[in-house]
Amino acid sequence: MTRLLLVRHAPPDPGWEPERRLCGWFDPPLGEAGIALAERLATELAGVGADAVYASPLKRAWETAEPIARAAGLALRADEGLREIGCGEVDGLPFDAVRERYPELWDRNMAQTDEEFRWPGGESYAEFRDRVRQALTRISREHAGRTVVLVAHTGVVTQVLGMFHGWNPARWDRRRPHHATVTVVDWDGDGPAGVIVARRD
């Protein structure tokens, strides 16, 4: 059993309008508020006794993880498996533009029932869940019996919750974590054996 502290990144720079865009591999950096929140989170996590700190290579996750690794005295390690879901051709487009361009696909995604759904050129929800499972299994085996901090994205967290609760991989709206929230996951074998969701107001 490995304890994974699964962190959603701090808020990106609002100048990039991330709350109005489809943010999969779209790559905005942290803003000032996000940097400050990442530093506070690093202080909170400094005493957990982490064996390693991993992050998605996307800027919003990597920049959140840098102060966490520094405070723990550990080298920060990138893992592609911790990226957000790939949205292909529509990645980074405003929601309104995606809805206008692909109304049928928009409705299919909003239904949250089709695990094979993908945006053009993107990754399906089933593929995304499999990628996340493989990454967390690989990391937990490398650090078996220890505590590891993983800084990733809301989609990664909701897929882990979906594995634990048996939700369809296409279901993305349940228990979406706030920015800089830590979800504690006990990973056993190739899946989560226990999950504690902590919310940050």
C-alpha cells in the first residue's frame, strides 16, 4: 500500500481566461495568486515525509509542484501520465466556440455516459482512465509503502475517484476538487483502496 497525496494545481493566470476555455493540454502558467497559494501549500506539506514529488509537465501543475519539492528537499520528477486529458483540436478554445463548432459532440460530452467519447484528435475518457491508472500504479510500486506527492489536474483526480466509486470514466462532474486541494489516496496493487477528499475554501 502506497499513500498518494494527489494535488490539483493552483489557479492559472486569469489573463489566459482558463475558466472560459477547454483546458486539457492547453498550457497557461500560474498567476500571482496561484504562485502564492502554491507556496502556502508547500509549507503545509513540508512535514508529511514524502519519499518523492511528481508532477504533470504542464505549467500549472509543474509550477505548483516546484515549491512543494523544494520545501521537502526532493528533486521534482515529471510524469506524462499525470497530464490532463488531451482534447485534440479543440484544446484551449473558448467553450462558446467549441459548442458552436461541434454542437453534437458538445451534447455527447455533456451527457457524461460515453467512455469512448473524444474530441477530434483527442483522447477518449477510457484511454485517459487507463493512462492515469498505469501512471499511479507505476509510481506506487516504485515507492511501495511510502508517501508520494503527485501534482496533477482535476481530470486526474476525478478519474481516481471514479475508479474507487465505480463511476463511468466519462463522468467528470462529481467531486471536482478545488485548486490546491489534496486528495489522499491509498493505492493498493493497481487501484485505489481508500480515498479521503479534503476541500479548500
